[in-house]
Amino acid sequence: MKKVGLAIVGVAVLGVLATGCASKSPWPKSRSQIVQTAPSCEDFSVQIYFESKSAKLTNEARSVLKGADALATGCKVASVRVIGLADAVGSPDASLAVSKQRADIVTRALAKMGYGNVEFDVGAAGDAGATTSDGEARPLRRRADIRFDLDGKL
């Protein structure tokens, strides 16, 4: 009887210890909690894509902006250049208008993210360059190109 009682108590103690270790582990759960790399503070570019005839930021576009913000963290942002583009569907005036809207919406989103004091160079290309020399439309022109010019670490 004593051996059986001790075995049950031993198993119970091990179970409590294992449960306590699992819920209050001092060890990191991912590599990013262990290794943090210093920012490179090199200029970089990102592209945000839009739906046809739209200047609304998609969830993917917001993710790209968050990723760009993470790349710029710890660096002095000297300026940001935003160029709105459009495909060759519709009139040239409408394409220019939507490309301006795209550039403006990206600029406003970046300002909300904390880049309000950064110098912005904002432009719109409309549908210029949206067709190949063969006259084929380039749908991937429904975007905004964003260039972050960094000036060293903070």
C-alpha cells in the first residue's frame, strides 16, 4: 500500500510541476523574442496595390504600410515619396484623378502612422506608361509606389 500511495503522490506532484512550468515558462516562445537586429536605415521602396478604379486601402495595403513602418523603426526618415499610378482603363482624366486619390490616401495613412512631420513628395502619373509598346494594358499599374529616404539611425 505504501508504494502505491507514494507512486500516486509522485505522479500528482510531477503533474503539478509540469503544469506550472508550461504556463509560467520564463523561456521565449519565438526567435524574435531572443534576437533583435539593429535597423539598417537604408532607403527602401514598397508598392501598394488597389482594386480597379478604387483608392481605398485594402487590408493587404495596410499590412504593407505596417511592414514599411517596421523597416523604418529606429531610423530618421528624411522624406517619403508617394507616386499614384493607374491602369489604362477609362479616360486619361479619370485615371489621373484616381492616381491622385491613391497618392493622397497613402500619404494620409502614413501621417496617421506618425509620419506627419516628414517631408512628403506626392505625385500622380495617371495612366502614363500603363500600356506596353504593343498596346497591351498593364493592370498592375493600379498602385502607389512609396519610397522611404532614410538618414541614419535615431
